[in-house]
Amino acid sequence: MKSSLPELVGKLGPALLGLAGTLLVALLGFYQWRRQQERSRREEYTASKRKAYEGLWNMLEEVNLQLRENKGNNPALHAQLKSANTFFLQHSLYLDESEQDLINKYIAALHRLRTAIYTSGDEDVTDVWRVTGSGIPTDLDRELGDAAKEVSLLREKIKSRVREVVSS
């Protein structure tokens, strides 16, 4: 009993068509699953990135506020800056490389301002700085002013970027 090709195709055709349909549906399902997994990973990464930017901003802003509001002391502020830097390093995966230099400069500027205020050799400098910013010796006044200006400029750049990341 020899079967001819048309008879064989007639018998196997529906089975092959069913198999092809099943494979197509399985491939489409796999493709959709992969896209969903990628989307989920992207969403997790975006949430982690947002959290890293917010966390770093909050830590740096706390140091900035304490420098301005006479709430901190030199060792405490130094420790907070060290913690912020550690946080920055631990979360650098989520921080854009182009901004890491900016963040390093801001942390350094905060250190510079803290150092200028607390290591001036003049006990009244800290209080005068916080109250008015005037009455400070001219050479120290220039140093404090430059440091404060640098902190302010870098702070605005970082704040702008944090807003972008958090709102995305």
C-alpha cells in the first residue's frame, strides 16, 4: 500500500498545520513574556534609580541645611558628609556617570565650606557666618564666599537633575 504524496499531505497537512499554529502561539507567548520581564526589570531599575537620587539628595541637603542653620557641629557634619559619600559610592550603579563628577564636586564643595567655617582659627567665625556672613576677616570672607557660591551653583545643578529623575 503505497500512499501518494497528495494523500500523505492530505493526511498529515492538518496535523502539520496544527503543529505550526501551536509553535507560533508558543513563540508569541514567549516573546510577550520576555517583553514583560524586560519592562519589569526596567521599572525596578527606574525605581531604584529614583530612590538613589532621592536618598543622596536628602543626605546632602541635610548637610547643607545644618551648615546654614547652626544645627550641626564640625565632627557631626564631617560624619554626615562621609555617610553621603558612602551612600553615593554604594548607589553609583544608579547614578549617571556624567553626573558622578558633579556629585563628587558638590560633596567636595560642602567639605570645603565646612572646613572654612570650622577651621578658621577664629571662634566667632562660625556664629558670624550663620547669623550674617559679615564681620569675617577679609581673606576668610573671600574663602567662605567662594565656597558658599560653589556649593550653591552645584546644589542647583544636582537639584535640577534629581527633579528630572524623580519625575520620570
